[in-house]
Amino acid sequence: MAARVLMRPGVSVLWSAARILPAGLRILGSGADGVLSVVLAPACVACGHPLPAPASSLVCSGCWDSIRPLTPPFCAVCGDPVLSWRQPVYRCAECVARRPHISAGRTIGLYDGTLRALLQALKYDGRRALARPLSRLMRQRGAAVLSDADCIVPVPLHWRRRWRRGFNQALDLTSELGLPVRHALRRRRHTRTQTDLPAAARQRNVRDAFVLRRGAQLPGLRVVLVDDVSTTGATLEACARVVMAAGAADVRTLTAARVVTRRQPARPR
């Protein structure tokens, strides 16, 4: 499955212009889809096949349907599979040791296939129109951590990285979650990207990287931290530590995807 799909030369600018005029296109309905299909031939961001309704979505329905949720039994904090099918395990041993400030976590699904392609298109190709449908899916699959929460805190980028990228994907992913957003955290160190670092190095990389913003107040609040992808959970735990120190009553996490670090155990026969 293609992670990124390039359009024919000369049409990318037209396609971008079409995406920022959704109201007019939707008034035309199926006629707009026909025009876009003929003139631009836009492809699904995930699979690369032609879009049947390009005026309404960057992703075909088949790719949306292919995003499967994590299935139990899994750790309720990180989402990794647990080693027993006989009884639920609330926290895996890793979360007990390394994520003591997070009470629960949820995600849309595994960071692979369609979901990986969409998040890479959002984050690295600037396809920000993907954030809203992904956020709606996060709200659906993260209902357990959102239901009685008080607010959302997006994981911040360092100002230099945000300036280069032009946006914070974690903030964009809060758009459809239905809770107030508080910009309570600041990233005070420009850390290396976590992508290629081993687990221990990730912990060191984000240690003391986050601080509470001046004037931010969280006493007694049930907070949901939001980010795009969780791998080892080091970034989320570093943020949770600051939020708890600011007086929050509870900290949960919600991400668009999770990199599972342990294999799914075999079902008993």
C-alpha cells in the first residue's frame, strides 16, 4: 500500500485549490465529483486508486473501512497485547514501570497500512483535511477516555518545528473530539525526532522537555493528552508527569495510532 501518492504534473495546484473551496463543490454534488475526476484524476491518499467522490474525501471508502481497532486483550494504557486470554489485565508490566502517571489510553488502531499512510500524509505532506475525519474516528474509538473528561491537552511541538511544518498535527486532531482544548504545555527543548530512537533513548530524549505554560491551571481536572502516534509512550508520559504536577486529578491519552511493540499472543485452542 502506497504511503504517499503523487498526482500528475500540473494538477497538484488545481487540486489544492479545489480542496479549499469545499462549499461550492458540495453544492454541485455529484457534478463536482465528475468534473474533478475527469480534470484532476485525484487518487486516494492511502491506496492510490482513483477517488469516486473526490469533492468529499481524500480517501476512498474501502481504505476507511480497512482501519481496524485494536482487539482485546490489550493493556488499557498503551494498547500492547497482554499475555493472557483468561482474564483482563488492566496494565502491562511495562506501563506499571514506565507510565505511572497515565491512567488509561486509547487509539484508533495499529500504525500500519492505511492508518500509517494517512498520518504520514497529514504530518509530512501537509494534507490537513485528513485531520477532521481522523479526529472523528478518534472520538468514536476513544469514547472510554473522553466520556467524563474535562479537557484536552494536545502534545505541543517546539516552536522551531512548528514553524517549519506550519501546524501542529496533534492540535489538528483535537478538532472533532467534543471537549475544550487547553494549551497547557510548552515544549522548551528542541529534541531529536523520536522516530529512529530505541526505547531507552526516547525516554532520555524527552526528559524535562515539557513544562507548564505560564498561567495554565489544571487543578482537579481529568485531562486527555492527544498526539498522532505513540510508540514507546515516552512523550506522553513526559507530558503526563507535568500535567499531574500541575494538580490534574487524572491523565489519559488518546492517539490516532499505536505502534505495538509486543506480538499478539496466540489464542488458546
